[in-house]
Amino acid sequence: MRHLRHIGLVAAVLAPSFGAGIVARKWAPPANEARFDWFTYQGTDSVYRTLDIGPSRYTNPILSGFYPDPSMVRVDDNYYLVTSSFAYFPGLPIFQSKDLVHWTQLGHVLDRPSQLKLDSAGISRGLFAPSIRYHDGTFYVVCTLIDAGGNFIVTSKNPAGPWSEPIWLKVSMALTRRSFSTTTAERTW
């Protein structure tokens, strides 16, 4: 169907140039096709308002909504979690918890346009499988930006930000969160 739309548009644009004598008309989506400029999911499903969650109970999933590929680190009495955000801006939501059940979103690791260029990223592209680590007073997030730069690392002294500009890594796409280590004998990453 999509290729037919493109053929019709090309014919409408080029026909007057070739004297084809057809009338160009603007293509419009079918009346039954939904179009959205923006959407937001709040995670306020009614089930979460009516559940009685006691001290030894929790919901599954713990974070309602769209939070794939979680990575977590413990720092003192707090847990910090970061998730993929694919082609959405701001990127890489970050959360904090003291008990692994109740989470508070602190913000996003990538919240400035200078940190994240997603202009041409397809809906299933963008930021995949981040990894968060902590060492010697600094938080580190390493992630892959599919189709727009490869692998990068950002740092912050505070998990709520601000986070640094990305430092692009010259490594292959084989980088995984398991291969990200915060300490070696010689360096801290």
C-alpha cells in the first residue's frame, strides 16, 4: 500500500512537467486511519489504584509502562535503574529505589538535544540496552545509539544529573552490558 502512495505522489508531481494532462491532487490518509502528533503514557492504569500492596507484596512488573532492558546498580542504601528508550527523547529514564519495589523517576540520562540526535532514527532504532555502573563517586552509563554514532559513555556525580556529553567509543557493536566493567588494574571506565 505504501508503494502505491509513493507512485501516486510521484505521478502527481511529475505529470504536469510531462504534459500528461492529469490533475495533481494532494494525497490524504483514509478517513479510518489514526494520526498522532504526540502521545504520553502515564502508567496510571486503574489496576494500580485498586491494588492493596502490603509490606511483603509487590506488583509485576515493578515499573508499569514502557521500561525495557533495565540495568541496575547499588550505591550505599540506594538502587539506581536505567532503561532503553529507543527513538524517544529525552533518552534513558533513570530511577531510584531503597527497596527494589518502590521506584521514583529521577529524570533522564540524556535530556539535552546536544546529547542525543535522533532526528532520523526509526521507531525501533535509537538507544538500546544501557548499562549503569558506579565507581569512586561517579556514575557511568554506557549505551549503544543504533544508526547514529555507535557506543558511548556518559558520566555524572549525581544520578539525577546533569550528565556529561557523550564520549563516543571506538569499539565494535559487539559491546554488551556484561563487557562493561567499571574497574581494571590500570583504569576506571
